[in-house]
Amino acid sequence: MTDPSPKVEVITSVQRRRRWSAAEKVRMVEETYAPGASVSSVARQHGVNPNQLFSWRRLAAEGAYTAAAAGEEVVPASEHRALQQQVRELHRLLGKKTLEAEILKEALQQVEPKKRLLL
């Protein structure tokens, strides 16, 4: 199962973290599901920590790469929850203001007939 020709990766830049595209991550995850393949061997082949590859497998199972493959913007879950909370707050404020407007309309309708009687 070991690769007969060892691969050596030379890092010449100052950047410590490597960036993997969504397509590369999906390809590596798919390799782990091949018959006879293990996550550790695929991780060694690509120079990735096995824990990272397991995380990518979990994300792929949850559909995290679907949006990235479709070219859609990916939003973190925390930001999504914050935006949902903001929408709920805006709905609450809108309901409150609508109720205030209805009360003012009713008050105005009650005052207008009395004004007509005085004139």
C-alpha cells in the first residue's frame, strides 16, 4: 500500500498554511472511499493531516461542498444564525409598528366625526 516513489514537497514561500480548493478537497475525500484505500494512506499521499481529511469527509457528508461547487457564496453557520436573529428582530419591530399604526388609525377615525359635528 505504500507508494514506491517517495514524494518530497519543497515549500519555498513564507506562508505556513496550504490552501486547498473545494475541488481538491472533494477529490481527496472521494479517494478515501475507493476500495482498499484508507484515510491515513490518502492523507500521506497528499501531505494532509488525517484529522483534516476526516473533517473534510464529515463536511462533504453534510453537503458543505455543494454550495462551493455550484459557485455560490458560503456563509459561516455563526453568521447565518446572527442574520436569522436579526430577521426575527426586524419582524418583531415591524409587527410592533404595524400595531401602532392601526391604533393611530382607529384613534383618528374616532376624532374625525367629532370634528365634523363641531363645524
